[in-house]
Amino acid sequence: MRTERDYYEILGISRSATQAEVQRAFRSLAKRYHPDHNPGDPRAAQRFKEIREAYEVLSNPERRRRYDHASAPPRQATIARDLVQDLSISLEDAFHGAARRMAVIRRITCGFCRGTGGGTCPSCRGLGVSVRLWRWEREACRRCGGRGWLPGTCHACAGRGLREEVQVLWVRIPAGVDTGSRIRLSGMGDVPAPGASPGDLYLRVRVQAHPRFYRSGRDLSCWVDVSPVRAALGGRVWVPTMLGTRAVRIPPGTRSGTAIRLEGMGMPDLRSGQRGVQWVFLRLSRRDVEGLGPLELGWLRLHGWSREALLTLAS
């Protein structure tokens, strides 16, 4: 009659045990429960039958494969665990793209016990066998059943099979990211169970506010102060951009609040890389007009400008 107990449980081995471990466990248990060593003990005889039945199946690769397929205990589906971490970057990094070094705390399969949670058996020191010196006999270690390790004794993971580790990663930040963008790092999330596949790591981007530029989608905007002389007579105005300072010509009589459109100076598109527009708003303050000295006013009068006329340009 076929037993309903799990064959691996009967031999005291894991499902990943090698053929040598199967044979070693069988020899140790068969010697202990053999009817010749336990005369008149029906429990030992029954136990010996279970051990022999389990060994006949697990020692045969083809029968073991069919048994694993048909009679393995059902496993609960493990869902990969994703990690989400905030990443704060500057507007310059979002414009040009960058590589950032960052530390991530991940839960991974313990490398010391390979996810089993077991530690080296102190009795046999991981060999799985013990020697009786007075008889010079080798037999499977009674403490670990010939496995060489004991479950739940791994010092690195405290027997859980998983442990937390700090990993330092280099993250490539693509040009054009914005606040709310997510950068996915495949396979860099948590491991849900020993031996399972890890989830993904998602970096939630937050672009820091810039002291000069304001961003709206792919467009940038900034304010540039102009002097009363430049606003009245026109000329070149130096404008800051993400690619450096640019000279822009303004016409005579430019009013405060005038907008200048700079094509291709905005933020790049995340997919196409095409840059948006930068808007430059000119600002002429009344205080600067009212603070003009005699020499500047005299020069402006030569060109037909009075203080009152300049005040109409200021905000």
C-alpha cells in the first residue's frame, strides 16, 4: 500500500536534495529501522517500509520527476514585491540627463543559506556523516539526518531565508523627466520568498524648484531685468538659458512684460528629445526710471525720451 506521507519528509531531505543525499539519508534511516535491528517492533517495521518505498521512488530519476510533478505539495503563488523610492533631482539634471549614485535597501534571498534558512550542523560540521572512532564506522549524522545543515539556524537571516541588504546603484536619469515621472529598474525590487523572482524598483522623480526658471511641461520661462536706457533705445539683452547665456535684441520702446520666444531652448521631450520653448519676460521697474541720474536723462532726451515717457514703459 502506498503511503500518503511526503517521500521527502520521510527521508528527512529537501526537494532539492541530490541523489547522493537521497542515498545517504536512506542508508542512515534503513540501518536504524531495519527489522533485524528492531525485532518484534511493528512501528519500526512500518517505518522501514515507508523509507524503502520513498527511496525506490526518489532514487530513480524518472520516477522522481513524475512524483515531483504529480505529488508535490501545492505552492502558493508568490507575487513579486515592487519597491518605490523618491528621487529628488535638479532642473539641470532633468534638462541634460544625468547619472546618479544612490543606495537602496532591498530584501534578497540569503546568500549564506541560499534561502533554506538552515545553518551548518555543528555535530558533523556540514559533512552529513559522523564517524564512530571505536568502530571506525561512517554513518549519517543523527542530528541533521545526513543533510549537513539544520533548518532555521542560519545566522545571517535568522532562519528566514531572506535578509535585507544595502545596494549602491548607478541610475541613469533620462533627459526630459518631470515631477511625477517614474524610472523603472527591472529586477531591483524585493524578493517575496526565498528563491522567488524579485520585483522591480520604481524611482518617483521630484524636480526641485529652480531659483530663476519656471517649468510648465516642455516650456521654460524666466524674467530678465532691463535698464531704462536699453528699454528706450533698444539693443542687446543677455538672457540666461539652460545652455548658457544668449544675446537677444529688443526694439526701441520695449515695454515691461514684453515676452520673447526662444525656440528650442525649453525642456526636451522624454521620448523624442525635441526641445520646447523658453519664454523670456522683460521687466522694467518704475524705481529704476525714477532713479535715473542727470547724465542718463540728458542722453535719453537727446533721443526724444523724457522721464514721463519712460514711466509709461515701466510696470
